[in-house]
Amino acid sequence: MEMKTARFLGNKKVALERKEKPKAGPGQVVIEVKACGLCGSERPQYLAGFHHHQGHEAAGVVSEIGDGVTNVKLGERVVGYLTGFCGECEACKAGLTTACQAYPEKENMGWAYPGGFAEYLLVDAQNALPLDDSLSFAEGVLLLDTLGTPYHGLRLAGAKKAKTAAVIGCGTVGLGTVIILKSLGVEKIFASDVSAYRLEKAAEFGAVAIDAAKHDVVEFIRENTANSGVDLVVEAVGRPATLEQAVKAARFGGTVLGLGEQPDEFKLQIDLEMRLKDLTFVRSWYFPVKEYYENMELMKDGFFQDINKLVTHTFPLEKMQKACDLFYGGETLKAIIKFS
Ligand SMILES: [Zn+2]
Ligand SMILES: [Zn+2]
């Protein structure tokens, strides 16, 4: 049996292709995909192409289970967890799956194997995490990179204690960060970007928007915090210059959280200001399975204010080209491919 897929060809072109539907081997499940988010992390492949279809923010229904699978049932609603883990080490048993050392190079959905821009997705059974019946598939998608990734970093950074914060970069992770900070009760949140559209959304979610094309972000934050800087700065762009801004915008004794994906060759300069500031620097990547369940409970309780407003566009797989043109062109916030 065949299935429809959409693959990045390079040069911003997307091809709709028919592929053989995957079969569940021992310990694996096939998920009938219902929703899969577009993600900025796939921009390089959108530009350069990739040898199979991607998509790593998928939610759907278990449509086939392999031998020995006990953690999910046929017909169960699930999301796909991005990264490989052994399930047996101490870290995995505690649900701290990103600390698992079994895959030092990481084995990620959509990169190491075909992802969710397809009608069916084959994963290790333990990577299929149950999604509560009260939540939509789109909300399942939001629980992954959009909320899971920033909230993991924010937990490590002790964001609960912050009274003031700044978010540098208002892509979906940055805006997810604004929403979490607001939901945690952080009193003053600054958010910077160069896109008027994203800044408008940041303001709608309760942040003081800073147009980085018009203002010096660091100066603006200092001027509006009696020259002290903020308790917590979250960098969600992935450029050396914005990480430097983050260091400068933090107050003495403050915390800087790096969420953006800096280029591999980037080295952080420890300059005088940073050396004298008693800073705590937190760098995190994705989130452990344990927190998926915690975040799902919070979502059920309505903790994440305005979260559904983050999804501005949905498209069928057949419109993947249009979806990518708009999403990577900066004309959408979270864009989700939906399957009927
Ligand atoms: Zn993503
Ligand atoms: Zn492990």
C-alpha cells in the first residue's frame, strides 16, 4: 500500500511523492498522522533539499503495532517524540530521556529516518507518547517543540522566580517562551524581533515589544529597568550577536538561557562584562519525556494562556508548498499540516 508524502527538494521546492507505507517491526508502531508542524529547524533542508521526507512535530493515531509493544494500543491518540533513547538506562527510567547516552549523535525523527510529512509515520513504540483525549492533535503538536523545548530550558533556568524577563527572537519557540513566562506570572516581559507581525503577537501575549530594527535592544531594556537589566534573558534566535545581547540585557546575578541553535563553530566570548556579572548561563536542548506528561497536565488545566492563538495557519499535505512559502517567508506563526 502506498501513502502520500511531501519532501524538500531544495531551492524552496517541495515535492509530493508516493512512498510505500511503512510496516511496524518488533517494538515499533505506525502512526496515522493527523497533524505535523512546520519548524524553523528544517529551513536548511527547505533550502538545500533532503533525501527523505521530514517533519518531527507529529500527532496522530496508532494504526499498527509490532510484536512486543505494550506501551500503546491500536487506535490510541499519540504524539511522536523527536529523539531516540534506550529506555533502559537510569536516565531513561527516570524519564530524563534527553540525558540518555545511547545515541551520542542523536537519532532524530525526520532526519535519521522519515518523519511526519506523510500519511503514516514509523517510530519505536516508546517514541509514541499518549495524547489526552481532551486535547486536539494541534495541541499535541504544540506540546512538542513550541512548549516542550522552551519550558525545559525555563525550568532549568528557574524562570518561576523571575520578576522580569526578556525574550530575544519571537519565532514560535520565542513566542512559546513568552506564553510560558506570562503563565508563570512573570511581571514584566520584553520581547524583541525585527518582524512587525511577530512583535504584534508578542504584545498580544502580554510582552513589551521591542522592534530590534529601530531600537538598541539592550539599551531599551536597561532604560526600562532602571538601568539594571532583567532577571532572565532567553535567546531564541541562534545568532552569536543575539546571544551577546542576552548577556548584556541580564541584570547582575541574572540568568541567560540559550535556546536558539547557534552555528557549530560559534564560540562564546567571555568578556569583561560577563565575567563581572555573576551570571548563570543555561543551555538546553529539546525536553525529556517526563516533562511531556507534566506539560500535558498543565495544558489540560488551561495553564498555557492563549496557546492556541499561536497556530495561525493549517494546510492539507497537498498544499505543503504554499505552507512552506508562507511559513519560511515569515508570514505565519505556527503552521500545521493537517490530515483528514
Ligand atoms: Zn521543530
Ligand atoms: Zn537511556
